[in-house]
Amino acid sequence: MAGFLYLLLVFTGFFSLRYVPSKLIDWNDATKTFNNIVVSETLFRLDILAGIIGYTGFLILPFILYKLLNHINKTFAVGMVLLAVISVPISYTYLLDKFAVLTLIHKSNYLRAFQAEQLHAQVLLHLNYCENGILLASIFWGLWLFPFGYLVFKSRFLPKIIGVLLMVGCFGYQIDFLFHYLMTAKYEELGVSNYVRLPGSLGELGICLWLLIVGTREKRRYAARTFPN
């Protein structure tokens, strides 16, 4: 179950945070962004739906991991759950800005008070608010990886290297946040964000596949030993 939920998070996260923005958003052109969303409204709605599914899954996942790992160190297990869960209301809050975008593109009668350029700018403004929310939530997306990685490292049934990658990934998220916050556009131009967060991404993908594939195999072996008939 933990592996399945993690895989769900990987797919919904990539779709919502990477794929859809790359197709619809041009941060230098509000009119183009507005028109892209109008033409591909279904894709934008799927983006919101993927976010809802992903954040709901992220609310459940740490509790399942707690059940799996709390015997190793209960303090770290509780910290893992708390740091992960804190990010969820932040994530849901910035989804409201995407719903606001849907309201703006439908051009209801009361929106006639705005000129077209103003509506376009409002859409990009809400998308910018959304990006700020993602940046804030990313603090906790990183922080929970340290206690999680520690528990993986200390366990006797999960690869230590994955635990190390997860713990390093925690600091990668924090570094990424600080440079985004302090350097703004200049940091984006450097193109190092993906590299800074690479250890965490590798660790999360690794633990996802391990839980999903190896964990399932181990469960079958356990069942075969316990119930040989």
C-alpha cells in the first residue's frame, strides 16, 4: 500500500507540477497563458484533480509508513508524520488559486468590468500565487525526508543508500527554497534547481519502487512461510 501510494504521488506530482505548467504557462506572456488555459481547459482541470488526489494520498502515506517504521524509533516516526501532514493544508490552499483561474477564464458577467489585459494579468497573478504556495510547501516536502530517511537507514529491511539519499534530499529542498527566495529570477536562470533536489528525487523514487516491488515479493514469501498450504 505504501509503495502504491508513493507511485501515485510520483505520477500526480509530475503531471501537476511539471507537465501541465510546461504546456500551459508562459511566465512572460499573460495573454498566451490565458489563451492556452482556455483552449486546454480540460488539461487544466485534470491538473487540479491530480493535485487533489496527490495531496490526499500524501495525507495518508505517512500514517502507513508510521505503521511500518515506528518500531525503529517512535520519535522520528512521529516527526515524519507531523512534517509531512503540515504540508497538506498549505498545498490545498494554493489549489484555490487554480480554481480562481477557472473563474476568470469563464468571463462571467461581473468580470466585464475588467479589460481583457487585466483578466489575463489576473490569471498569471493567481498562477504566481500558486507557485509561491508550492515553494512554501516544498519546505515540508523536504523536512519530512530527514526522519523518514533516518528510519529507512536504521531499518534492517530497507536499503541504507536510499535512507542516505532521503536525508540528503531534505537539505536539497531547503537549499532550493532559500535560493529561490533570495535570488528569485536569477536562480531560475542558473538551472541548478533540479540538480540540488536530485538526491531527494532518487531517494523517493527508489523507496517507492522498493516498497512496491520488493515489498510485495517479501509479503508473498512471508505468506508462503506462514501459510504453506
